[in-house]
Amino acid sequence: MSVIEIHAGQRQSQPGSQPGSQPGPRPLVSLRDVHLAFGATEVLKGIDVEVGQGQAVSIIGPSGSGKSTILRCITGLLRPQRGAIHVDGVAVHALAAEAQLIALRKQVGFVFQQYNLFPHLSVLENLVIAPVRVGGVPRARAIAHARELLAKVRMEHKERAYPGELSGGQQQRVAIARALAMRPKLILFDEVTSALDPEMVGEVLTVIRDLVEDGLTCLLVTHEMRFAEDVSDTVYFTEAGRIVEAGPPARLFGAPANPRTRAFLQRAAHPGRDEHASARQQRFSPVPLTALAY
């Protein structure tokens, strides 16, 4: 059974947490009153986010508003000082042992701005290494699944290539396939197109759109406003570490209630020095295989 078959399901238009909405899918991810500070600098100031099973949820907002920090809290890469985070019933905020965090990250795929592929391994081996070494999957089964995923992201013809031989868009598609190799229940996308040349953005967004349409639960931090509007069940707008507004994309993009949301969307529609410029300058250090588990 493929990863897509495992997680395919009925998509919903609104999450159950929205006021006045009909009951939606059960929450797979829930953040309640999450606070995080680095020293005297408050980064998250009472974040509430919910992602239902099978939903696609986008977080938008200016650079430095806490969007990527939210994703890192979900995987336990950052630990909030206050609040509760649950992923599929697991209290992430309470996890302490490394073995517990590894078990969590087997269930949560993470695709970063920078591809973080192992440069000394072929495309196929980048997908196989974690299922075999971390997941204990027999190598032959891991290879078969990796080839299925490479076909899904249209990279089957590059399985013997090395990351340095690929374009940025190709590397990001391989990174998406690698995140799926552990058969996660949830996949997080952190500005995955920000480091790409404009002509490569479309090929990556097409792959993500396919995953969303197949029913994989996705949480996306993105500056691609039109894409967020098209694929999301719910959109959250963040500013200065707070959720300013959230709702269905048709309402949030079409008739935002908060003036700060309206101002941001107007800037996004008519950028000068747009958010992409600063986002491309951000770089994150690669994290160990045992931390990512994909």
C-alpha cells in the first residue's frame, strides 16, 4: 500500500475549530496558547492553531512573525515555555526523552527552505537511509517505496544522480519525496519555494498540490498567496508572534476582517521589496538524521 493510499481521505472545507462552522475532521494537530521566547525576545505570544485530519492549512504573514517557529515547535525542535501542543494525541510539549522525539518525527515529515539532502548519497539513497536505519524497514522494501515516491514527484529518472547534479527545483522535489519516505501522518512545508528561481517554483507547487489533493495532511508556511488560497482549507495570518486572523481562504483573501490582514495582502499583491527577498536570505543548519527521521 502506498503512502498516498494510506492517508487519502475526504477533504473538508473548514476546520471544526472555526466559530459557527459545522463539525470538521478530528484534529490531528492542535496548538493552544503556545508561548516561546528567546531570552527577552518573545517570538510566539499565545498561538492557537488546529489542523484536521486530511486538511491543508497555510500560515501566512510577514517574515519574522513566527511562522517557521510554529512548525519547529510541532516537531519538538523548539520547546515552548507555555502552552500545549498535540500531534495525533501525543503531548509534544511534554516529551523529554530523545527516543520519544524520534518516535514523533517518524510521524511528521518536514521539508525545509534548504533541501538538506545528503550530498554524498544518490537520490535513491537519500530516500532509503532513514526508513532502513531509523525505521528498521527491510532495504528491498525501502527501495521499492522510494521508487514509488520518486515517480510521484516526477524524479524517477534521477534516482542515480547526486544532489549536486540537480537543479534547485529537482532537489526540493527529492526532499519532498524523502519526507514521505517514513510514511508520515503529517507533512510540514517551511517556505519550500523561497530559495528557488521563479521558473522552478511551479514544479514544486504542482507536487505539493498533488499531495493535498490525495488527502495528505499538510501544514504550509508560505509566501505564495495564490497557492495558499487555492489549496488550503484554512489560512492563518500571523504578525509579531500572534494569530491576527484565521478562516477559510475565500473569506480571508476575499474579505479579511482585520485591517492588518488587508494591509499585508495588499503589499503581497503589489510587492516592492517583497517578502521573498528576505526569506531567501534565511538559512537553516542541517539537522541530524535522528532528529528529522526522514
